[in-house]
Amino acid sequence: MITKQESTTAKLCAFARAYHSNFSKEKIFDDYLAFDLMGFDGYNEIAGVIADIPTRESGNAVKPKTYGGFSKEKFSGNLADYIAPIPLIRIDFTERIINRFTRRHKGRIQYVILGAGMDTFSFRNANDSISVFEVDHPDTQRFKLDRIRELSWRIPQGVRFVPVDFARDRLAERLYAQDFADGVPTVFSILGVSYYLSLPTFTETLKTLSSIAHDGDLVVFDFPDETTLAQNASERTRTLARITQSFGEPMVHGFRLSEIRQALNSAGFEVVNHLSPKAIEHHYFRGRSDGLHAFDNIHLISAVRREVR
């Protein structure tokens, strides 16, 4: 469990969104607030972390360097190879779903972001009909709220920050205490979470969401497949696993698509949209000139809650 500060992998993802939004000429997603939320010092620190990936993933962790001038030559290759492709596609995939969901439901909707980390949707969202619930571990959330206060950002009226210690707290109780409304159309996102959960734990997470979801509600997530921890995994996939382990956030399971479908079905959800690695490559990275390519083990899923009739 991450305590005292934001997780390093969340910072890496925020850096990827910030760098891409500021410097890419072929934007997949424009997270124009990511740099502001990270701040100059935080951005500078993570630039050094990414530049040091070859040393870190080999098991020889070193104190991160800093690069005040953000010389892209020092980190851009590692960023493109190991970091950027995942956060860029999953945030675009999710927010496109949110937009479609909002258009389909003319009144109020709810968006619950589990493991919100450095997500900036709450402050980029211009649609007052969307109520946003950012769910995070109390210490992780405190880190983000401190940064928001430093920036003097005004928290929008429809945004709630929900501290949840999943080892002790009940998600439903925490949400209802923060004005979560039963029966209002809802999208749940759990991006970047399945990498660090066993199949039984991930299944229980889906069942927890199902207990407060209703017919037509959606859940959106990404997941690593069964090749992730296999002996014959690609070198790029193995490197990614070593990187997250070096930050104390080891991947513990790779899921077969059949396992994901079964976990969803057992929780009352059915798959609406599945983007395989090949589909992600075709949809997001075909013909790009910046070296970004899909990972061969990462998938995207959206699923709908279906009531038993």
C-alpha cells in the first residue's frame, strides 16, 4: 500500500501525460493540467527517474538525478519505450467512454475514479452534470490535496475526494457519506490497478463495485495479460515488470481474457468493448513518427452492469 506520498508509478504516468501534452506534435490525449499538478520540482525529479531506468531495472537503484533544462535526450527514449504508451491510451479510452455515457444520459451522471492518483479530470471537466468522486488511500489523497492547495486551485462543486483505506474501510459507506447517489447512472474507472492485484482480489473489487452499481452502469479498466510474467515474455514486457518492482509496486498477476470475462460475469458485468494489444496498436499508434507502440501484453476493457431478469 502506498503511504505518505503519491506512488512512483502514478508520478511516471502523470509525467508521461504532461510531457506528451506539452511537446508532442501528434497528440493522443491533451492533459494540459498534468504539468501544473506535478510542479516543476516533481516533473524534474521524474525526468531523472526515467533517465535512470536502465540502471534501476537492472537492480542497481540509484538516487534520481534532476534535469533542470528537461533535456529530452536524457529520458525520451525510455519514456516512449516503457512508460508513455500505457497512460496515454487508457485515459483517452476512458474519457471517450465518459463523454459518450454523458451524451446518452441527459441528466446527472457520476464518475467514480478508483486510485485517482494524479488524474486531472476533476479540474478539466467543464460539464456540470458530471459528479466526480476521486477515491484514494488517505495518505495518497493527502499528497494530492496538498498540491492542489499549493496551486490555489478551486475544487469544483461537483467533485468529492473520498479517502478509502481498502484494508479497513468499506467503499460503499465512504461513497454514500460523500453524497454518492444510489441509482444515478455511474461510470467506475480502475485504471492501473489490476497490475498489482491477484485474480481473487480483482474479482472481489469488481463485486464491490457491482454492489453499488445498477443496470447500465459501466466499469472501465486496463489489464496485463497472461504473457506478462511468463518466461518467454518479450524483453520490453520483462523490463516494465522489473521497473515497477524496483519502485516497490510489483506486478503479481497476468490475466487471461477468459479470466477477466469470468470475473466480470461473476460480478454481474458483461464486456462491451475490448481492445487487444493489436487493436490498440492499430487505433492509437499506427503511422506515428515518435516511436510510440502498444505493449504486447496490455488490454483495455469496458463492461456494463446487467441486472438479472
